[in-house]
Amino acid sequence: MTDFKDRERGEEAKYAFDEETSFKIAARANRLVGEWAAEKMGLTAEETDAYKKSVVQADFEEAGHEDVIRKLVGDLTQAGCDVGEAEVRSKLAECNVEARRQFMSGNN
């Protein structure tokens, strides 16, 4: 019985760790793509910091990346940038890979 409880606790701890890791990687990717978008829009350093935070916040609206993509496409379009949804999706995928690389190398 103790072995089963120990295994159960271990699985719960692993699940919590995996969820936390996924959250950190997603937040880092959102900051990276926010920085890219801010550069496209010509924002100042202070505006860029605030914008990256707003992109991270946008990800809390719904599961998945659609909320972030909508925000980025809308903001870029409003700023007069010629960037389509496909380019935003591609950049977000690229940022996800970079965020995972950074996290796994210990740059968190």
C-alpha cells in the first residue's frame, strides 16, 4: 500500500513539475514573440517591456495560442505593419523552440 501511495505522490509531483515547466516555456516564448512584434512596431524600450508583459497576459484568455496570435495580428495591423497571421504563427513557433532551448540550457 505504501508503494502505491509513494508512486502516486511521485506521479503528482512529476505532473506539477511538467505543468510548471510548460508554463515557464510558454511565458518565455510569449515574451520573445512580443519583443519581435514590438520591434516591428518601432516601440521604445519601455514600451517594449510593457508590450511583452501584455502578450504574456493575453495568453491567459483561453487555452492554446490563438489568443496571443489574435492580439499580435491585431496590434501589428493597427500599427500599420505588413505582417500576416501566417508570419505571426511561424514566428511564435520559432520562439517556442528558442524558449525551450533557453529553458533547457538553464537560462531561466
